[in-house]
Amino acid sequence: MNRFLACLTGGAMLACAGAAQATELRAGVLYHDFGGLDAGISGKEESVAITASVVSDKVRALPLMPAFELGGDLNFGGATSFLWFGSVLRLDFGTGDRFYFEYAPGLAIHDGELEIDDLEPGLTAEEAARRVFGNANNIEYGSRILFRNALGFGYRFTDQVAGEAYFEHFSHGKILSSRSNEGVDILGLRVSYTLD
């Protein structure tokens, strides 16, 4: 948790530096490690977390006019927490463009386990129990830096308030490291408030 707090502090300083550019604030609740798209590894860190983020105005000089988002997921169940940064590509549709779909790729850092040693001959009973417990209850991320991919579907209740259901996946895809890559899938609901 101390590593996460250090990351959160750094992220908060970045957020403050860009606060003048912020156009949207988001907060919500997450179902961490819900058992989504991975191949049977899910459930090790099943827990509840909260999320919060700040979204910038669209960068009109870039193709598709992305916005940028800085945020974090804070886990209250003793599982992994994340600090992340990335772009947000949004497609508005429906009557009055009230509905939207968004894709948000980016990078994250986390305070979870990188890799847990497997059992081997000659271990003390205490060490063997620690490793068995660790492997059963912790996701092995393999890299401190992970890719974050998020998909969201939202509805604007007013010009300023929207609700959104979203999915996010964190892993290194065997690109950032050759170590374990169990990754995690997360479902969430959040509210977004657009600043004037």
C-alpha cells in the first residue's frame, strides 16, 4: 500500500499541474477481478475498489481528437491498486448524442505482486505455506508497468452529469516483461461531472 500512496502522490501532483485543463471529473465503484476474459486465473483478488479520475479537454490538433485521463483505482480488500494515465476516444450517438461509447488505452503502475515463488523441495513448512497462500490469493502481474485498456458505455442525464458502465483490463501482454502475465479484469459503475 505504501507504494500505491507514493504513486498516488506523484499522480496528484501531475493532476494539479494540469487542473486548469481539466474538463471532467469521474468517480465510481469497481468489482475487482470479477472473472472476465482470462483463462481461469480470475478470482484470486476478488474485491471492491473505488475509482476516480480527471479528464482533459480534447486535443484538437491530434487525429480523432482524444482527451487524456489521469486516474486511480484504490482497492479496499487488500488487493492491487492502480494509478493510470491514457487517452480517451469517445463516440457520441443516439437522440441528442446522449449515449456514448468510449475506448481508453493507456499505461498503469500498481502495488501488486510481480511474481511469487513456486514450491520447491527443502522449504520450511512456514515458507511453503506462505508461497501456497500467496499463489492462491495474489495475481502475479510480472511487471510494475502495465497496459490498461478500458471500454465504457455511458448516458448523459444532463449536459453536466453522466453515468457509465465500464470494463478495464490490466496486463503487460508479454510485451513489457517475459515474466508472469496473469492480469486482471475489472467491472465498474461511475458518475462523471463535466466542469463549466
